[in-house]
Amino acid sequence: MSANRCSRTFTSWSLCVKLRRCGRRPVSCQSQTHHHCKSSSPESTSIMRYRVVTTYLMYLLLVPSLAQELKARVVGGTAVAGRLEIFYDGTWNTVCDRGFGQEEALVACRMLGFNSTTAVAVGSVKYGEGSGPILFGELRCVGHETSLAQCRHSGLYMHYCEHWEDVGVMCNFTEQLKARVVGGTAEAGRLEIFHDGTWNTVCNYRFGQKEALVACRMLGFNSTTAAAVWSDKYGEGSGLILFSNLQCVGNETSLGQCKYWGLYKHECEHWLDVGVACNITQQLKARVVNGTAEAGRLEIFYDGTWNTVCDRGFGQKEALVACRMLGFNSTIAIPVWSNKYGEGSGPILFSNLQCVWNETSLAQCQHWGLYRHNCEHSDDIGVACIFTQQLRARVVGGTAEAGRLEIFYAGTWNTVCGSWFGHEEALVACRMLGFNSTTAVAVGSDKYGAGSGDILFNNLRCVGNETSLALCQHRGLYTHNCEHWEDVGVMCYINPPEMPFLLIDNQTTVNCTTNVNNSVDFTCRVGAGIVESLELLKVTRNGLQIVQGLSTSSPSFRIQKAGCGDSGIYYCRAGNTLGQTNSTSVQLSVLCSPEWASDTLATTTELKVTEGLEGQTTFEVMASPVPTIDGYISHHEKMNSSSQEKPVRSDLFTGKCEQKTPDLHLATCTVYVTQATPTDTGLYSVHVSNSKGAMTVTFQLRVTACRDNLTECPSLASRCGEHFVQEFCWKTCSGCRKQTSRSMEYAFSPSLPLSLSRILSNSSAVINLLLSSFLSPLQYLFCLLFKQTQNESNIAKFSKKKEAPKKF
């Protein structure tokens, strides 16, 4: 399709970009200058919607026409098989093999004129690479389409492929595949498949027991225990690799019936050539080495050689099957790591075994395949069969009931790793020690020290009712990544700790007083019982503060230089698994002069009060003992802007300081003001002192006159008049209310109800009672009613005055 044809046909920019084909090479349509593909003028929403619908309809029309333009051929093979090429826009193009499988091959063969049901995709190694453009990449067909253009794809000429990925097809793939094994015996060897006149190898990707069963069936063996074998056993092949990523159900009669990527379609090298072993169970024998008749490194005899087994995935179920091969009908068998029985040599036969537990041979378990592994001989596994009678336990470094746990096995005392070792495991260990304890706990090595020798168990998982640790779940004997500093201990009988005693400077006291910068030593003493933790705590207003967590070996804590903030209530807490116990509290007082409790408080505060009312200001200081307020000074500014100090009358201020429990270093001081008048407004300072020193606190006093309080009710003042507002706002100012209530007059309209008028006009006491008792909503309603009657009264008076006859 030429550039002109693109501009004539693709009137939608989005479709032009979708097809990405304007000219003879794959380019972005952004590079075209045709106004059909890109419009420089803005379009309205309705026009854009119209174009979207038009584009979609055109796309539906173009797909069938595109399908009619496409033609297919195969090159480099036969009439029914070869490299797939598609004719489009005057050119033959190749197709990328990414995502190209059996469904796509069926559609391609349909384009070639074959109504095939057994078409397969073929990699380029068979029919060679093509040249020119690559038309399709990432095709996704259902399988019933008549053209590849009807399948989903990323777009014409849109791909990230090279020609070494050109796909081919084989239509009417009915050739009977044949199989053979090479480099081994009649039943085992490297697997090769005869196809198209050539013997080809098979890649081991995803080739497992099900695929091996099908391959053995092709070889003529009706085997139930076939296994895949890696190339390091039977060597690498040569020539082409026919299959990769095979997926069989297991009941097929040929590998051609399984799912696979395609013929010769792979990403493998010949060192990945797979082999098979049919009827292998009759050959497998087991033995243990470097141990006893019941325990040692596991080795399997196969194909004339003793082979080791990798420990990956090898657990208790696999050990049971191995012991069954050794002739033990054991119910408790465990795996053992190579650090116990040493490393083996020669081939490694099995890896990643997965057994149910009732198999009679490891060959019946699921596994990766024979000789297929990523292991070294340091991963060689051993087994121990029938060993529970040999296990004994002891504790070391403590008492008869508590100490580092050690297990006697194979003539040696071994330690146990503390990973995941908890209460249930401790119960079982104590049961092995002869204690039927219900309060056993695990203890870290810092209590009873690190052991030596081998570490027998790790990651134990017990229910709690077992009689031996061997009956619990675990990774295996000597299977761990632990060091001896992780050796676990047990305590078989444990109770909550007795109440500790807290001493200050080695003295038992309830109250302790010291000076600033002195050192203070705290000591926690505990009585009998198991103590796992000690903590020194301080009581604060926000709760408990842990001053320090202490070890049981050094239950002491020192304050090097005590400060005012160290005053407080302290106690000691001892704990173990079963609970915690607190000591009696001790009160520490660090003597210090008053100072601000916080830098943010060291500012001049303001005290606002209304004439005739009481007021107060509060501030917080640090001091011990509790300070007192013992003097007030007034600062008056002179004409030259300097201040003059003078005494304050005795009835204006009072004050006091109180300790803030439990923060013994803090005191809350309050200054009260009474009988203040507007003339008392000014700057004042108060003297706060104790036996250790003093400080001065400054505050600004502002006294508001009663009548100035009208500004606090501006909305009522505008609605109800000054007298009404004064009565309601001065409720907070008893002195003003008494002075003004006698002289207040209310003008009531005759339109008010008679009873309400009499009450309001004749009884000031009732009025005061109503005003002081009703809630604010009722007061506000009364305010509106009062204002309404005033307006109506004024209108009536004005009307009467206007209608009155003139006097002559």
C-alpha cells in the first residue's frame, strides 16, 4: 500500500496509527503529513464522537478486505510443510513464531488450502530464516478462523522479532513418530525421536514423569515407574532438537499427542537433552554409609553405580520410604544432614523428592528426574531409622530442673537450637527429663551458656503431648543454620517471680531526697523464683515510662547527675513467662529552685477579667520542694517610657502552688484576682520561691468595665436595644446587675397578652427570675417578641400623633 493510498483510505488518525503502515516500511503515521491522519484544528466533542464511530465501522469493513488480500505459501520444505510466508501489499512477508502454536498453525494451513486437524508450528532451525518484512507478531487465534488477519495480533509489521524466529508449519502432520534410547541400555538412555527422516533429541524443559511414561510407551514399555534422566548421565546428542516444554497427561501413546510449543521450536542447547529410564524400580537398592546399620548417609544403587541423594525437599516422609527400602518398617524415620555422616561422591541420583509416605521405593515418589539437580555433595542426605529408643535428655549448667538442654544420640550429647523452640517444645523436653510439668518454659543461652559439639534439632514443632522430641515435626537431625550461642535451655518448674525490692543508694526507703547533680543508684533485688526480665519504671502523667530494661545478672541502674526532672515515683518489675511482679514504689525528690517547666511557657501571660468578677491565670514550673507565691509588684510606665514599681493592694491578688502527682518535679501555680476595677489594668509580676531559690513570673492584667461588656453581645444589641442587652450580658456581672436592675424600664405594647404585660410591668423580681432561669433559645425568642412589640408600639404612637386634631 503506498503513502497516497494510506492518505486516501485511512481517514481516521487512530486507525492509521493502529495499522502502522503508511508506505513500504513500518513507520509511525505521525511522520506523515496527510491531513487525513492528523488534523491541526481543534474539533468539537460531537465531531470526535462521529469520527470514533466511523473509525470502528471502517475497521470492521477493512478486516474482511484485509483477509481477502492475504495469501499464504510455505518455502524451503514440501507442499504441505515449510517456512510460512504471507503475501500482502505486493510483498511476501514472514511471520514471527512468538505465541504461534497449534491453533495458529491450523489457520495458516487453512489459508494454504488444507483442512488439516493435526497442523503444528515449526521453528526456523528446520526450514531456515526468511528475509524482508515480518508481517505478524504475537498472533492469537481460536483455531476456526479462515485467515490469520481475523486473529488477534499486535498490528501489521508491529513486532520485536528477528528472522531467526520465522515460523514454519506442517499441515496434515500424520507421520508416525518413533523413539529410541542411546548411550545406555535397552530400557534407559538419551531419548531420541525419529521425524522427517532424522533422529532428533528432546529438551528437558518441563519433561517429568508423565512425559517419561509416554516416551517409554513409545519404546514399547508399559512402565508405571518411568523417570526422566538428565544429559550428564547419558551424554549430549547432536542434530536438531524436536520437542521442548512438553506437557502430557500421562496416558498418551505418543509425545506428538501432548501439548508442546511446536516442532524444532525451543530455547535449548544439547547439554539439556533429556533421557528416560523405564522399569527402574527393580534396579533400585538402598544403603547407609558412615553410620550404623540403622543410620548413615543414604545411597541408592542404580545402573551399576551407588549414587547419593540431595537433601532438597527431603523430609520425614521421604526418610520413611528410604528406611522401607533399607528393610525397616519404621514409623519414625528422620533425615540427617551431611555434616553428621559426611559427603559422598559420584553422581547425585535424586533431588526434590516428594513422597506420600506409603511408597515402597523412592522411584515411586515425585521428583525432578534421575541425575537432575542443582546440588553439591555438601547437600547429600542421610537417614536415621528406629532411633527413638536411643534419645535421652539432660540439662547442664543449672539445677536438676533447669539448664541447657542436651540430647544423647549416636553416642554423643548434642545441643538443640532455640529457633521456634517454645512452651510446647519445653513441655516435651521436660517430659523426657522425667518431669510431668505444666509450666515449663524455654530459656536462651545467655542464662545457662553455649554448648559444644553437634546441634541435633532445629525448628522443632511439637503439639505438647509427645513423649519425645523425635516425635515432633522438624527439619531433620543435624539440619540447621544455627550457632551455639542459640543453644536452648529449659525450666521445668516455674512460678511467677516473688515481689522484688527497690533500693536507692543501697537503702530500703520509701522517700529519698537528694540535691541536683548528685548521683543516684537504683538496685532491684529479687527473691526465689525464675526471673527472666527486670525493669526499672517511672510513673508519669502519661503512664509508665521504662527507664531501663535490666538483665538479671546486673540488676542496677545509675543516674550519674540527677536533675530536677528526675524527681518522681519509681518501682521495679520482675517477670517471667508466667507473669510479672512489681516492687513497692519509692519516691525520689531532687531539690531544685523554681524554673519554667518548658521554654514555651517562659512568656508574659495575659489575664482578662470583667469588673466586679473573679479571674485567674495558671502557669507550670519545675521545683522541689513545692514553691510558694509570696509577693506581687505593679509596673507603671512613666512619661519617659521607663517603668516604676510599686506595691499592690492586699485584696487584689491571692495565689498558691500545688504539686502535680505523679510528676513530683512539677508544680501548678495559680494567681487569683478579685475586686478589680478598670484602673487596675497594667503589668504585674509575682514572686515564686522555695528553699532552693526563686523566680519571677510576669503577667498583664486587663479589667473590662461592665458597660464595655455590651461589645460581647453585638447581635442582641442591634436587635433588642441597650437595656435588654445589659440585663442579659450583665448576668455574669452581679454588681452591675444590682445597680441597673432598679432603674431599668421596659415599654410594652398593649398588643401583648394581658397576663404577660402585667407580669413584665409589675414584677421586676419575676422578670429577674425568668431571665436567669430560661435557656438561651427561650431568651432569644423573648428578645424577638420584645422587639416586635416595641416596633408595633412605636408605630401606634406615630399614627395617633399624626391623626390627632390640631388645637386652636
